[in-house]
Amino acid sequence: MGIRKNIRYPAYLEEKFDFPEFYRLRMSYPRPQIDDLEAAVKAAVVPQLEKIPLKDGDRVCIGVGSRGISNISEIVTRVCAEIKKVGGQPFIIPAMGSHGGGTPGGQQKILKSMGVTEEKCGCPVISSVDVRQIGTVFDEVPVHYAKEALVVEHSICINRIKPHTKFKGAVESGVMKMLCIGMGKHQGALSYHTWALKYGFYQLLAEMGQAVSQKSNFRFGIGIVENAYDETMLIQGLGADELILKEEALLKTAKENMPRLPVKAADVLIVQESGKEISGAGMDPNIIGRAADLMEDDFSVNFKASRLAVLNLSKASKGNALGIGNADIITEKVYDDMDYEATLMNILTSFSLKKAAIPVIMPTDEKAIQAAFTTLGPVPPDQVRAIIIRNTLDIAECWVSQGLVEELKKTPMIEILEKKSLSFDASGNLML
């Protein structure tokens, strides 16, 4: 997109800044994980297949989302294999609402980038945005479901269970959300976000999810829970008749195993990359403590920063910069890498307009971090409580400033690894 070069900045920003020392630390979280992925998928899928009237030759539509789920290609492949063993004919569809620009080609590209392809999974991948209305909730809210799923005998969904980036409830991001929004395609996503502002995000999700379970050919979901290191720790089959109760239990497990920043508050948070594959909001509000939604729950109970700067937009996000409005400062790189059309499609569908707001733009990483420090007020640099993370999925190791390290040295499960002065290359890019 580009911005005007040679912008004049205040004199204090033109000067070289004396950053404090930073310390790399490692946080240790509980690390339960699955050792035998094939066996775990089989244990989740087989009992569900035994419960449904699947006949030889029956077609099974498998909805797969757009999130960066660990082992997703392998899990989908194994699910397809189990369906084939009992005579089913599986095929895959994107279940991702308006992601990928809301187009069949864009959504198929997302699946391909995740390794979910016909070659890998051994079954066709069919991408379309066509839906049918299958019911109504609250006497006025239409419920949509993918046409490709409805014209065959059975449909299932595969998704990670995790805290949502927009709201809090007994069920948040998971299989039920995929039924309402992902399998509802762009039209379903738009309907949900429109009416959620009247009925509440969780309340509407629960009603729409139950409607899909009762009025479609949805048979079961595969719920995935990851540990604090984004490793697969649990895979469970969720039958249509038990979806809410089982997903509620899995969400509690997911919340118990989420990573956390080492403190509840800081002056500055530097995020090296934001991206849609990292979080639906680019940066997970459960980590950064900011949501920027029209109707939102309070995420600041998890973390609060006076200044938040984003240095890069991930390549995998394909220019979708949803969530960038949660930052106070971005770099020219972030601005230039934005695909505004893709961002706009996602923003207007989710009604989260503030998430596309353009923050203050600084020319380089160095000046972005400097601006975060120097706009705090009269706080000496060596007293600024600052944290640098790679992204909101990767926080087990992070960098903290001199002003924060002393209180963390005695914190259990935190190891101080090294001390380093911030350095930047000739283009002003942070070198860590």
C-alpha cells in the first residue's frame, strides 16, 4: 500500500535511543501430549462411526477450518482413513466463514497451505460458498449450512477447542462455532455476527449450534485440545447429541493448559508478528488483553499493557491484518504487507471494525519500539517494564526488560537464560 517516505518525526524520535538490557527467559508449563496420533484419532472416530447409520458407499463431508492447528493435516488424513475403513466416501470442504476473502479459491488455498490436500488426505477437496437455510432461531435468525454437506448422507467437523477471541461462555471456539460460522460459509458468518449483537455471542452460538445438530445431517465433531506449547494433547469425538456438554468440558481443559505471559501487566508489549493463522484476531486477546470489539467481554483481566507494538505481519496471513487495530504502533512493513480487501471482507463480516483501524506507523522496528518506550511519560528506560514475544502462540520463551527481570528471578517455573542488548540491522529490523 505504501506510505509517504521521509516523514518528519519529533526531534526526540530522530535521536538514537538508549534501550535497556533485555533478558531471555523460559517459562515452564505442564506439557501433556499425545504420543500416538494415529491411535488417538482412531479412539475418537471409531465409536462415533459405530453410532451412525453409515452404509457402504455413503458420502461423508468433512469440514476443516483455517486455524493454525498442530498436526491438522495428519489428523484429517487419519479421520479420512477411518471413514474409508467402514466403507464411507469422505471428502473435505473449507469450513471457515469469510476467511480466504470469502471465495472458494481463497479458502482452498488456505487448506493447501495447511497441508490439507487431496494428495495428502486421500480424498477430494471441494470448495464452494453455497449454503442452504436449514432453520431459524429466536424466531428471526436464519441458520445456514454448507450445500455440499447437505446433499450427501453425513457431515462431520474437525476443529480445535480453545478460548474465543471475542467473547466468553461455556462454549467458545470449537466444533459448535464451526457448525454455525464455518459450515455456514460467508452467509452464515454474517448472519451470526449480525444477530449476536442483539442476542449475545454465546447465547446465539448455543441456539444455532443446537439447530444445526437437530436439522442437518451433522453426525459428530472431532475436538482437538492443545497444550501450552501448541502440541496436540487430546482428541475426542463429540456426538451431535452430546456436543454442548462435551465441548464445555474440553474448553475447561483448554483454558487450564493455555500459556500466559509472565506478569499480569506491563508498560510495553512488543509482538514480532501478527497473523490470522496465529489467532483469528491476529493476536489472541486472551494473551494481549485487548479485543477491540463492539460488544466484548473484558480480556484485560489476563494482561494489560500501556503500549503494544506490532513489527511484522506473518506471511501465512496472506495480507489479512484483522486485529491490527489492537496495536498502538505498527511498522511500515506491516502497513505495506496489508491486503486491505481481504482484511475488509473479514472485518465487515465480523462487525469488528476497530480491529482494522490503522495504528501509528513507524518506519522501522527500532523506531516502533522507541516510540512505545518514549510515549509512556517520564519513565526512565531502565525502569520500563517491557516484554517482547514472537507471537501470541509462541510465548514460552520471551524477552523482558531490565525493569521487569528482578521480580521474575524468584518466580517459580521461570528460567533466565541470557542477557542481551537490543540490536538492529541496517534497515532497522530487530535482531533477536
